[in-house]
Amino acid sequence: MAGRKSNPVNKKEAAKGPAAEASFAMADAAPLPLAASAMPSLSLEAYRLHPMGMPVVAGTGARDWMDATPNRFAYRCLPMLIANQAGWYILTEHAISVTWDGSERIDGLRIECTAGPPPCPAISSFGSGILTWTVPYLFRTPPGYNLLVRGPANWPKDGIAPLEGIVETDWSESTFTMNWKVTRPNHPVTFAQGEPVAMIVPQPRGELELFRPVLRDIAGHPELREAYEAWAESRRQFNDDLHKTDSEARKQGWQKHYAQGRTIAEKRATEHQSKLVLQAFAQESGVQTDHPPKRDPSKRM
């Protein structure tokens, strides 16, 4: 990313990621949610269409900007860490620089591939400052499952924003592309080798439409209201005590109830996750791999 160091994802980074994001994790963290442990495994298949290398790897929690926060406090936010890991990344093996002139023209986007073997997977196809990444896979999900295709969660890039799409990958024989919209004309934006350019997340089709949203007044639900008010008062008191020298709040640094899956009243959640552990893509031979098979240089496209 322009203006900050890149945060490529590779085997070394993937190895350190869980340790980094779990630096606050408690020894008594809850196991895999009961509902998930009782469910059968589901398939997610990526059919390689040509030799261009774009590894697909499980998402990790580590982020450069999170590392740079004071005392790495960003890693205390469990909801954000779970979101970081909630999908598989598609990585680029190329380094590129892209600059948009602000016009609607297709050639108004200047793309320079600075590293990596040809062909370059980043192209301009639509104009209006849209950068398109070609994806060398045809994905297949189980019947009734879509694939949310989005940018990597909580991975801001100055001058460009990822566009999202939902693809019915259980039946479609067509591929998809990953698109980013440049937002600042005449501002170079870079992608580093090993950086994720897309994040894929399987979703059950129609599940959102099963929800029946309701707005309620919490005053009519005294038990929930009492629990909320106890939490709010606890948080207020904790924040006040943070300013007191040698206070228990100072020693703790932050309240860990949510991260430990328990309420202010010390009631354990029936299901709680402190991290996600997604399976790596396997070759048909069954050998686990983070990368596609090596390319034959004589057969590059």
C-alpha cells in the first residue's frame, strides 16, 4: 500500500498470525462452538484454469496497522480478529503499481507490473478507475451456497477500495474477477507480492432472508435491561479507574469478559470462539498446500 509498508501473507506470516492475534487469549477459552462441531464438513473446490500462480490461503488475524497501535491494543478486539480470519485470501504473486487519471476511459488507469512472471493478472477492463484482478480458478461450493467475494477484512489501502460481489458458485460455469475502485486520481497505489487481493467467504443462499428483524424497547425486557446496565456501569467504572495509579483496572489494562466468552455476572456463553482455524486447500492427492503446483516456465501464458 502506498504510504505504509505492505503486509504480504506467506507461510511465515501465517505462522506468526495466530500467535499475534491470540496474545490476549485466555487459557480457559471455550472450545469450538457446539453447533459447528456437530455439523458435517462442507466442500470448497478451486479448479485451476491455467498456470498463473495466485495462492489461496486461510485468512490470518495479523495486520501491519494493528501491529503499529500502542502496545498492539488493536489485537484486543476479538470481533475484528474473527472477521480478519473469516475467509480465504487470494494472494497476488505480482507486485503492481496503479495510477488513475480521473477519467472514465479504460486507458485512464496506468498499471505497471514491477515484479512477477508474465502475464500480469491486474488489468483495466471497465474504465472509471476500476482495477480488475483476473482469478485463475473456477470455484465450486455445495448446493445452496454462494461465495461472497470481497477485499481482505480490515485491510485499508490509501486511495483504493475493494468492491464486493456474491456469486452463485454451486452451479455457474463462469469465472469471476476481483475489482477495486481507485478513489484518488493521480495517486500511485501499490500491491506487494504475497498481498491478498481478494477474500472468499461461503454463504448459505437465502439465509439472510429467513431473518425477521424487530425493533424493541429494552424497557419491556427487564432481565436483558438489567444485564446491559450492569455491563455499562462496569465499563464506566473500569474506564474511570484506568486513570487511578495502582488501580486494579490499570493492572488489567482492559476488560476481558467478551474475549473469554463470559458475562459481567460470570455466566459462560454456551458457544464462543476466540479464533477461527480454517482448513488449507488440499491437492487432489490429499497433500496440504498453500500454493499451486510449480509452473513450467516453458508453458507460461
